[in-house]
Amino acid sequence: MDWVEREKKRILQTYSRQKLVIERGEGCYVYDVNGKRYLDLVSGIASVSIGHCNRQLVNRLKEQLEKLIHVSNLYYTTPQIELAERLHEITGMDKFFFCNSGTEAVEAALKFARRATGRKKFVSFTGDFHGRTMGSLSVTHKEKFRKPFEPLISPVEFAEFNSIEDLEKKVDDETAAVIVELIQGEAGVYPAEKEFVRALNDLREEHGFLLIVDEVQTGFGRTGKWFAKEIYELEPDMMTMAKAMGSGVPIGCCALREEVAEKIQAGDHGSTFGGNPLACTAALATIEVIEKENLVENSAKVGRHFKKLLDEHFENVRGFGLMIGFDVDDAPAFVQNCLERGVIVNNTSEKTIRLVPPLIITKEEVEKAVELMKSTSAK
Ligand SMILES: Cc1ncc(COP(=O)(O)O)c(C=O)c1O
């Protein structure tokens, strides 16, 4: 029996996977069980930003593995405190709650919003994706994901993404928080308009709700800035992060402004593994590599070049930095054709391709990728 059949027999069938069994990775490349090499333009869904098995990350993890793996949050551990200090420097946020994934970061933010404001209502946007657990799912728009699991938490309203008029109708003095993806990732890389974000910021002033910016996908250099909030010159009340934070090692975080943090009390939330020494060491090493190798700048520079090349051949090319979307007639066939040519890409719908490669990717590698993508029949 091969791996695909074995998976089918014993793994719950919640995923539609590509027929590719990956055994190892190095830099921007992964290798399947037969030794075939692929250029990875997905990087574990915008996660392995410093490249597969980065040596500095591996060495730091090995050192930490020998020292301490886990003790829980009943005690203090030094990597967690160091990480919070580094995050303060790169995000400008004041306090940090650690967890293990993006959806957990969103769950935390929703709880903190209710706790800090004493209000109940959330507003999210059409097309937004915030995760699959009950709270995050409640602010995720896609009907297909939500419907079978209702009733979800309420009240939640969805305003039309990029419509100031609709947003004005949906927020009020009862709104605890508005949660937003500044660049919608799972929907297919759709950026918010600057004017819309300015209006959202003004409405926060008017109604006193909290603004949660979900940077799970956009964070840690993905968009050519450390965080997408910098593109929009926005100072959120809370910010969620995960994915690239540990460059593949699971870790998530909800960051808070001091005024919100002050309202949260001991016992309000918790996690056994959240912020454990191994995960925090991975995040510390990731931040160090991003800084040392100027990967935020590389994301901006190579991303611009990538978009320009794609624009010559594909429709509706969009995005920031190395978070790029474009449209094709038959996205599943396009993904398959690319795979056969040794390039891993991802489709977020029947028509949309999303590219989120490691931030270490070079101009030469994106040129090669575009050549291979162009040679597929599906335009
Ligand atoms: C913006 C955003 N928020 C939250 C999540 C959920 O993250 P996770 O899959 O780690 O739970 C995702 C995942 O794709 C995401 O893109």
C-alpha cells in the first residue's frame, strides 16, 4: 500500500491534498519520497518564511531541545520573556499572549475584546478568514465553512469588504470589536483600500470599539513590511499572529495595546503549550534570520519583480511583497500542471492562484518559476 492509500485509511478525510508526499526540504525547495525536487511557492501556507530547515533555526532548536522543551505557564521561562520583548520592538504593541496557532490567536483576541469592553458584538467582513474553531469560525465569512456548525457565537455582522457605506451601517456603540484582514489571504489575496482602512479607524474613534488586525498570514515580512498594518499606517488595539512566526514550528500570539491589556485579569485565558521554550526559541531565531538576511527588504524587492513578470502573462495580478494572487481559467488544472513541472503553487478557488514563497527566494528563482508557469497550458 502506498502513502496515499495509507493516509486515506487512517487519517480523517478533512483535507483535499495534492498527490505529493514530501520527505525533506532545504531553502526554497522540497523533495518528494522519490527524490524529485520542487520549487516551493507555498511554503507551508505562508509559514516557512526563512526557508526549509534554515541552519540557524535548526541549530537553535537543537540547543533548546537539549536544555528544556516544556514546563507550562505555571512557571517563568526565559525564551518566552525574550520573545515578548523582541515582539514589542518589531510590532510596537505592548503585551503578548502566546498560543499555538492562528485560530487560537483569534479566539484569544475575541475573548479579550469582550472582557475589555463589556460589549458582545463583533463585526467582520465578506471574504474574511480567521480560522476554524468556533469563535474564529463565527467571524469567518464563507458560508460553506460556517453553516454545518451553527449556532456559532453571536452577535456577528459581516460588512462588505472595502465598502465604507456598509461598514458605517454595521458598527455601532454596542460593537466590542471589528476584526479585519488588511490583505485577505484565503479569499485569494485581496488588499483593503487605504481610504476604507482610514474610515474604519475613524469609526473606531466614533464608537469606541476595538480594532483587531489579523496578521496571521500577512505578518513577519510577508508583504514587504514587517506587518501589513505598516502599509496602512494603522495602530490596532490587538493584533493576531501565527504562521511565519516560528517558520514552521507551531506558535501563535495575540498582541495587545496597554489600555486593553490592563483590563485582562489572571485566569481570563490560558494555554498549556502556549509560549513554550521550544516554540519561542523558533520565533526568536526566525526574527533574527529575517533581520540578519534583510528578508523584509527582499520580500518587497523580489515581490515587485515577481509581480511585474507575472503581469506580462497572467490576469489580475495583485498583492504586496511576496503575497501575490492572480487569476487563471482553471486553477486546479494550473496547480497540477505546475506540480508536474516541479513548481508548487496553491489555488484558493477555481480561478485564483496564491503565491506565498519563502522570503529568501531570489530574482533568479522567481524568473525560473514564471518561465515554468508560463509553459503550462492553462492561462
Ligand atoms: C488571516 C488568518 N487568520 C487565521 C488563520 C487560522 O490559522 P491556523 O490555521 O493556524 O489556525 C489563517 C489561516 O489560514 C489566516 O490566514
